[in-house]
Amino acid sequence: MSNETSPARPWRDPMWLHGLIGLVLVLIGLFGKRVLESFRYARTEVLEGEVWRLLTGHLVHLSAQHLLLNLAGLALVAALFARAYSVRQWLMILLGTIIVIDLGFVFCEPQLMWYVGYSGVLHGALAAGAIAWWRRREAAFALVLSAALVVKLGWEQWGGAEPWSAAFPVVVDAHLYGALGGLLVASILWARRQP
């Protein structure tokens, strides 16, 4: 089954989904600090029942610079991998990634009081992209991406965030949980396609 789109069904092209996500991130960013407090992942509020924060925390950003970095990452993911999965598969990957990140925050990060940003989800999308390249037997690209992702995550776990992200606090475990979520869902999708 091909993920290529036909001219009669442009809504099946996964590029629109990534574009829509970018548009939502920008529109929410226009509200600035007004929505940040209400939308960010905040542990205390989540445990008191404000569960929407488990989703919306990934859609708000600390600053315009933070938003632009995440939009650049989203554009990279869309350019490299958008058509590697169907719209439905992308929704499963992104939702699965968000669930794994949120479970990690709630059960493994009791000290994490708040979080904002899309970078954890982007790491899940990158891991899913690597799986797509492995699935298509594009071994050289898959190996480079997989190694780069492992090195980056390892650096963050042992050395902290990269120096270029010093402008704002980085929750490196969001990247780790995101990559694990994307890897898990993309691996399940791949296994379901195997004969």
C-alpha cells in the first residue's frame, strides 16, 4: 500500500497535517503569556483534574524564539518524513508520543512542576522517521539519523541540554520520552505490516 496521494484526495497527503500543526502552534503563540498559564503542563493542576494540560502543554512555548525553533524542527520533519506514514499513522505516532511523554512526566518526574513546548513530540517524529528509513531499507540514512538521535539523547542525559539552547530551560527527559514514544508506535506500525 502506497502512502502517495492522488490528485482527487489531497486531504490524504500527510503534509497538510504537519502544516496544520504548525498553524496551530503559531496561532496559540499569538496569545502569548495569556494562554501559557492555562495551557502549560503543570503537575499540580494535572493531578487536580486539569487533564487537558497533558495535550496543550505541548502546544505552548516560552517565547517567540522557542516557537521558531520548534517550527523549524517541524518543517524538517515534514520535509524528510511527512509521506513516510499516512495521516492516520501520523496521528497515532504523535498521540502515542504525547502519551509516553505525559506518562513519563506524571510517573517518573515528580520534581517537574511545569513544561511547555513541542520538542519532545518532534523527537518522537524523528524516531518514527528513522524507523521509516529502516523499513524502506535506506540503511545509510537510517543509520546516520539513528546514531545522531542516540548521541544527542545520550549527551542530554549525561551532560544536560545543548549549549545553543541556553536561552530557555530545556526538559531533556521530554526528548527521551518523546523518542521512546515515537520509536514504540512506529515499531508497532512496522510490525503490523510484516507478513
